[in-house]
Amino acid sequence: MSAYGQSPWAIPMHTHQANPHVHVLVRAESDLGARLNPRKADLHEWRMEFAAELRQRGIAAAASHQAARGVAKNYLNIWQVKAQGEGRLRNQRRRHKNSQVARDTRADALRAWNGAAAVLAQSDKWEDRNLARQVLQFVNTMPLEREPAILAQRGTAPRERGLER
């Protein structure tokens, strides 16, 4: 993949679980000594490029943000996992992302999902209106219990055409 420049990389595939997935491993320093310093946006761009490459090869793949999938989980860093296993981890990280940026991102995702449902609900096709219902069911599973302002938006079904058959 061109995004990694001269840095060696490997992509192991795991098919032994219910959700087949891959991990992309990239050496942080190229053979020429240039140091990689990827940011979150870089990592997401790499994931999007990788998913596009898979789709070109006929493999269904997507690169999405947690908020778009209705996930708000905080993952431990590798050093934290090791320290926790050894009983040395003093401060536990919150299980769910709760910063203002994370809340704003989830609110944006929720507005986008509700907007998609509203457009689908206006369709003349029953299949589109049914998909709108499924989108709203998904939205109602999103982990936003601690966010009253967002909860007010959640599950607001488009009423103009209704979702009935």
C-alpha cells in the first residue's frame, strides 16, 4: 500500500472467529530511517484505502468510524493491557468515550442516520420505507443513554409518509 511509503508492512488475516478480520502491521521506521508518525486521520485513511483495495478484488469491506457503527468503546493501549495483566494498572480508563468531541461525533452520526431514515421514509418504494424502519431500529440500539440532548433526537421516526406498508 502506497500510504506506508518505504516502511515494511504485513496483513495477517484471522478467520478463526465469527467475524473474519485483518490486522495491518506497519514498521514505524523505514529501511532508510524515516520515522512514521501516523495520526488518527492517517490511520482512518489507510483503512479506507485498504477497504477500497479489497472491494476492487471482490471482497466486501468497509472502513467506518465507531460513532457511525453505534460504538463508543475506549480500548486500552497495549502497555495498559500488559500492566493490567500484571496488576500494575493504577488508573482505569472509562469504558466508553465520553469527551465532548466524542459526544459531538456521536450526535453527528445520529443526525446522519436520522436524515437517511427520513429520506428513505419519503420514498414511494416499500423496500426503502422498510429500510428506514431498520435504520431507526439500529439508531435505537446506539449507546447514548448518558446523553439526554441526543436521546431527544433518537428514534424520531419520520411521520410525513409513515413507515407502514
